[in-house]
Amino acid sequence: MDSIRYKIRDCRDQEKIEGFLRQARTGYLGLVDGKLPYVVPLNYVWTAGKLYFHGAGNGRRNQVMSENPEICFTVCEEYGTITDPVPAKTDTAYMSVMIFGQAEPITDLDEATHVLQEMINKYVPGYYNRPLSKQHVDKYRSAVFGGPVQVCRVIPRHMTAKENPVEAEKMHSTVTNAQRES
């Protein structure tokens, strides 16, 4: 696996990477469909050093993964534009992580229940007043949308992370001078 070419952007702070993966909301699942790329934006959770996502048990994504389970999952957040007096030195503040591994469907009801509870905790914290039951998850996995819902796990084989931190004094503001004066 290739390493990051632009070494100054390489992030190896595992705590920072884990925190980023826990809070970011959307990731992009990259697959190979025959000879064609196929990328799907997804909600996901990162827990216990593994990536999890779910969705309908049928459809193109699952067909592609059943033929080739190799994936690249990318999470990226932009924090704004870093300005410089020299136009060619304007840059972007961001963090990104790429996870490489194989997607595998989860068949264990306890693990699927844990993952779906983690998704609820992440995307709608405090909305439900009690934890998911295994019976609810089992029913959900077999009946929603007229077909099963599949929960998948990726155990990272390789991960890279890059960042260009926010430089508060250099961040571009869309507030104009006229707006500041009013």
C-alpha cells in the first residue's frame, strides 16, 4: 500500500484519527464493479477499531461487495479556506481518513444490535428513551423496505490520514468589510 506522498500532511495521531472517525457523519464507500468504480455516500459508525455501516440487503452495493469485498472507505471534512497574500498559496483546512479492507456482512445478532444502537447514539442521541432490543433488530434486518437490512463490518487492513489544520488568523471569512462596518 502506498504511503502519503505529501508527508507534512500525514497524520499519525491515533487518538485524533479515532476522534475524527467517531464524530464525522458521512463516509464514502468505494467499490470496484467489474472494471468500473462505484462510490456510495453512507452514514457509518467507528467503534472498537472497526467501521460499520448498514443498508438494504439487496441492490447494487451488496451485489458489488459480494463479487469483490475489497473496499476503500473515505471520510473527509473541510474546515475552511486558508488565505495567504500570495494567491497561489491559498489552501484548505481539512482532515481526511482512508480505510482499506474487506466488507463483510454481520450475521451475529448481538453485534448487529450493538452497531445499530451505536448508529442511533451517533445520529439521533437522546431521541429514543430505551435501548434497541435484539428482537427489534432481528425484525428490522428481515422486514424493512420489503427485504432484509444488512449490517456490514470492515476491519481495517490499512489506514491513512491527512490533515491541514485550521490556522485561525489566516482563515477566510465571507463577511465583507461593508458587513463589518454595519
